Amino acid sequence: MAKYIKPTLETKFHIDFQWWQKKDQNLKIQLRSQACPDCQERYEEGQTFDWVNPETGEVFEMDMLWHCIHQECSQKEDFIDDHTPMTTAIFRIFIANNNKALTPMEIHEKLPRKSPEMILKTIGGRVVYQGIKPFATAL
């Protein structure tokens, strides 16, 4: 069992794709729920591409929907608004940033309605929301 290390405001987080596999969760369904109607209509189940994590070099097979959300949906005003739940907003921030690892301080810059401390309290606990985990634990 891995030792739990309490994250801080300087801890980097990301969407851990392996978490989705280990939990037998379907990331593609989650992505589809984040996509705008245009992207949902355009991409069929099973269209994939190889995604390379820019920080680790790990290669993951990713749904084409990711690319559409990253490139198109994330540019729309309502992608993250005042009614978007915090964990969903954070998940969408990581998609918009192509899953670049971010600290709670950096997330706060993109989600100013929540304090860095509240962001850390939400994603830095033992409960993992939508695969968002400290970056170091994925190595």
C-alpha cells in the first residue's frame, strides 16, 4: 500500500488516466459528458489517438473527443461558468490545459471563484474525484 503524503498548495495535480483504468471507470463516458453538442455529434465511440504526457513522456490511447474538447469546447464561454461544480470545473481546466500538471494556486488563477485552499481541500484529500490526483503519485 502506498504511503499517503498530504499535498500542499505547491503540489501539482493532473488527471491520472491509470486511475480510470484501475477503478474500471469509463473515461470516454466522462469526456462525452464534458463535450459541447457539436463535438458529441462529430465523434463516434472508439475514435482514438495516441496522447503523450508532456512531462513524463508516457503514451496513452485517448479518445478523439479529448482533442475536440481541448481545442473547441474549452474556448466557449459556458465551458466553465458560475454554475459548473468545482470538481467538474477543475477536470475541465485540466482538459483545457491538455492535462498539464497544475498546483492549486495555478488552478485558482483559472478558477478565481474558489480559493487555493478550498481547491486543495477538495482535490488533495484521500477521495479522488474524476481521476484528479497529485502528480507525484502517478509516477
